[in-house]
Amino acid sequence: MRKLLSLRSLIGIALLVFIFTSCEEDPNNPGGGGGIDPGSTGPSIELIADSGFVSTDAEVSASSTFVVKVSATAGDNPLNGFFVEEDGLNIDNDRFTVNGQAAAANPIFVTDADNQGFTWEVAVRAHDYPETRSYTFLVSDTDQLTASVTVNITTGGGLPPVVEIGGSGMFEGLEAGSIVSIPLTIAQGTFVLSSVAVYQDNELITDLSRLSYGDLNNQFTDNPYPFPIEDQNGVVTTIFVKAQETEGTATYTLVVADEFGETTSQSFTISTNPIGEPLTAELTGVLLNAAGPAGTGGLDLDDGTGTGSSSALAEIKDNGIDLAQPTESNWRKTISGVNGTVVRWLNPGIDGVAEGFTYAGVTNKDQITALAGAGTAFQNMNDDGELESWTLEVGEVFIAVGVNNNYLIEVTEISEDPASNDDFYRFNIKY
């Protein structure tokens, strides 16, 4: 077909025409060149439909290469030029090859071997960003007549993001309405990350109070939730989801999108049990360094009050100081169960603890009872021959299986005083 030429194409053809007309004088018109013969038949061009070749509008990845098989035939005059255009402008010659060979220029001069017609395989590197652009393949002859064929190439967002959910992706035996922590590793693909959306059973969750990003207190402001700037190139984080309020299994899907809408999704399931017996109490307790003032070093988990480390009211005690260490750093920061209480560490996904376990997700006594046989037992012994924890850290959660009650305790603060023995832990307690 014929095409109205762009200025840039006309310049290219003019150069080709100059090559032809300046080499030999017209004997009938010395010193002058010939013009376009209105009776001439121009060239023709088409894209051959063949396996592995683009011949019609197509979608490809951004910056990827697509290949066309171009068939051109001369009319009344020899072919002399071949052009590759993007949205009406010649592309840089380093963006395409012909029959596997780098293009020396754009337009390409058609030699005598091909000036009556050719079939070429032309590989073109598509544009960088997701959008639709037209690619035109144009052939010209010595009489400045042309023919062209155009395809519209739509580029996708390149490589999509990569999302990995820690663990098996199945969170089972949880209380209805409990909080589940979903560990995530997210990497960008070709483009930076934009947002993460959370669905339950294919429905977008609209109750934003059920969703938090990175920290339980950082609730979603929207769903999809926009990634903070510092996380847009990739992040290891946690999304907290409040489980369904009913008994049963629900499928949750995370959809991560980049700035051009390319997405990746990962799903996980949450299985919930019926709501159990209400908690007796939720409280805060402070346990002091056993080497501090007399009458301290123990903690009554029933009401959160401090006791002496040998008090019959205590369920746990501090193990004091290590005299072999410097005064400013000799607090052991370890605890033991007393008066028949057994204490174990609750680490999600280990020793019978559910992968999505959180302190906040425990909302009734039945859940605590179910944890009584779970958790990692202490291995060390203190000076009194009692099992002793390792050095405590903020955020750790323990189950204390007592004579009369089972207690869930969470370390929320550890305060060290290098000048004295006024050190202490602060715990959240529920039972």
C-alpha cells in the first residue's frame, strides 16, 4: 500500500535518489535528474505469516525483540531503500537486524542483488515502556515510489514482581477472628513495586481494620495498599490478616503490582476453629532482677504482681546475676518456672506451634490450652537445678503451664541498668 511519507523518510529517500541520479547524467536532459513518472507502478510489500514471526498486531514484553518476515517486490523500477519506523520516525539502526546482521543504517540501501525483490527476516527491539506503538516497514524505488506495511506492537510490563510466602502457606487450627502473620519476600521485576492487595475467597477485603503492613499497628489505608518508597525495589516484610470470624477454611490471595500494572499473586489458606472459652484475664506484669531489692525476682502471673523469687505465689522467676561477668553487664536476663510451672518458648512453625501464630491472635482459653503441649523446652540449668531460658529478647512469647492455669506471656520490654541491679522485664500476660 502507499503511505504519506514523514519528513525524516523523505530525507532518507532523497539521499537514496541522490545516489542514483548523481552517478550518471541524463543524455536528454544534461545536468538534470528525472522526476517521478506518474505512469509508473510502484513497489509492493507485505509481512509473511509464518511460525515465530509477527505479521499482525501483537503483544510483547517491553524491550524484547520481535521478528517479521518482510517480502518486497519491485514495480516498474528497481528497489533502492528499506526503512524501519516507530510512530512515523526512523528507529536507531542498533535496534534492528536484517537476516541476523546488524543494520548499518536506517534506511538500508538495497543492492542490485535485491533490487527486484527480497524476503528478509527483520528483528526489532521493541520500546521500553508498556504502551502501544506502530512499527512501519517501508520500501522505496528509484522513482521515489514507496509501499509500506504497519503493525501495532503493545508492550507489557516486562518481568513481573516475585512474591514468596514463608512456610507452607497453610495456617491451620487458628481461632476465628485471630490475627495471622504472613511472612513475605517480595522482589521487583522490570519495574518498581506499586501496591499489594489482599483478597478473601476472590473478594477484595474492604474492612481495612483486618489488614496491617509491616507492623500490627500499621493498618492498611487502602486495599490495594501502596508500597512505601523504601520498599518499592523489594522488601522482606510481614502482612497481618485478621482471620475470618466463622469456623472453616478460607483462601486468601495477595496480588502485588508494579508501576505499570504487571502483577503476581500468591495464595494461602486459613483454617479456623469455633470461638472458645473467654480469657480469664489480660494484664501486664513486671519481673525484677532477682539480685535487686529483697522480696523481688519472682512474678505472680495471676495478677502481674512482683514477689520474692522463692514465693509460693510465683509462677516464674528471674535468675539474677553472673558474678563472673563485669558489674555493668552481669544480669543473666534468663527466667525459670517455679512451683511446678513449666515454661516453653513458642516459635511460629516450630515444635507444634502454628506458622501464623502470634500473641495477639490468641483470644480465648481453648487456644492457650491447645498450646500447653507445644513449644521448645529449655535446655540449660540454673544454679538451683531448674530449667533456665536463654537470654530473653523483646517480642518472644512463652507458654507457662502452671498447676492451676496455663499462661501466655510476651516480652514487651527489657530494661537494663548498668549502675545497679534495678533491671526488669515487662510482660503481657493472658490466661
